[in-house]
Amino acid sequence: MNFKLEDAEDKSLIAVRSKVRREEIAYSLGLMAKGFANTALSLAVVLLLWVVGLWALDVTPYIGKGPVEVFTWLFLDQDSSEHLGLVTSALSQTMVDSAIGFSFGLFFATFIALLFNLSRGFEQALMPIAMLLRSVPLIAMAPILILIFGRQQVTVAVMGAIVVLFPALVNIVFGLGSASAAMVDVATVYGANKLSAIRYVAFPASLPSFFAAVKISVPGAITGALLVEWLATGQGIGYAIISAVGRAKTNEVWAYVVVITLVSIIIYNLVGLLESLVLSRFGQSTRKRR
């Protein structure tokens, strides 16, 4: 009799787990569908603004190229394969530069935010300095950075990190400080030190702010990469746009702008999708913050 009861309980537990698993999969698929829909909507809005802007401002066809002209230049012209290869090569370099700046900037922002959380005196001493440096335009610091680091990839890392660091730092510091004091006290009572309290209490509470920092950092990293390519390395889309403008290649200029805009929108929405999936795993919802 006991064996039958235990067997029935096991089957019931398996059924419950299976149901929960199906619900989790359905919820994840729903979030993915919503993410794809948001991306499509963003692209549609940009496309509409593009067409309406050219019409409303009465831009001459020689300067203003619409979606049809750009698509034809990239895919339907006689030299479209060469054009597409040119844009793809520049885009890949810009993505590498953006990834370098994003990685360094977000790493240092997270590291400094942890130091600030461990020592409030450290935060009060250094946060004003960080905000002061943030107020200096990057284009004004660029010549000094180029003189110090040269026109190598290290300049890409430094300049990209500066663009990403400060806005990400503010968001992550706010997120780590938003943990409930009662929860921190509970963790302390159970023997957790400061690092353990950050890991098990402050970090989960900071996830919404962390993803907000990532969302801000993605376009910032791309902007920093374009700037450093224009001013320092002479590679990627940042330099290619300036070069195409100088050669009056308007179709090429618009192709670069369209491609980098498209990629930025897609990456931003992918981060939003990742945010929804991670927060759902931690029992949080993006709806509560809106």
C-alpha cells in the first residue's frame, strides 16, 4: 500500500513539474514573439520617419536617398555584390570596436559600482569626480587620448569605455543600493559577509537597473566606436561615412547609415528580450517598473 501511495505521489510530482516546464516554455516563447514584434515595430517607425522626413523637408533626390534607392544599391545594382561586401566589411569592424568599448566600459562600471557599494566613503569621494569627467565632451578629450594611446585598438577600448562607463556606473550603483535593508539584515544574521550580501541580495535586486545600464551602453558603445573610427583608426563605418561624403557617394553614405541604424535597433531589442527572460527567471517582471 505504501509503495502504491509513493508511486502515485511521484507521478503527481512529475506531472506538476511537466506542467510548470510547459508553462515556462510557453512564457519564454511569448516573450520572444513580443521581442520580435517590438523590433518589427521599431523598424517600421524608423522607415516611416525616413520616408516622411525626406518628403516633408523636400530633400533633393541627389542628396536624400529613400529605402528603394538604398535597397537597389545594396542588392540589385550590377555592382551590388561589391557594394554589399564594402558595407559588410565596415560593419564588422565597427561591431568589433563597439564590442571592445562596451566590454571594457561595462566591466569597469560594474567593478567600480561594487567598490562603491562596499564603501560609501569611497563612493562619496569619487562619484563627484566621475560626474565631472562625464561633463567633458568626448570629442574634446579625443585628441589627448589619441596623443597618449596612438591610433591603435587600445584607443578604441579607452574611448569606448569612457562613453559606456559613466551612464552605466550611475545605473548600476543605483541598482545595488536599491536592495531592501531588511533583506540585507536577514542575510547578515545568517552569517553573510558584505560580498555574500551583494551576491545573494543586492545583485538580484539590481538586475533591472543593470539591464537599463546595458540598454544605455549599447548605442553609446556604437557611437563611441563611430567616433574613434572617424578621429583615430581610419576604419569601420565611422571613417567610411566621412570618406564617402568626401567622394560624393550619397548612396554609399545612406547605406552605411541605414545598416548601422538597423543593427543598433536589433541589438537594443535583443537586450530587451534578454532582460525579460532573465528577470522572469528571478521572479521579477518588467511591467512592475513601467
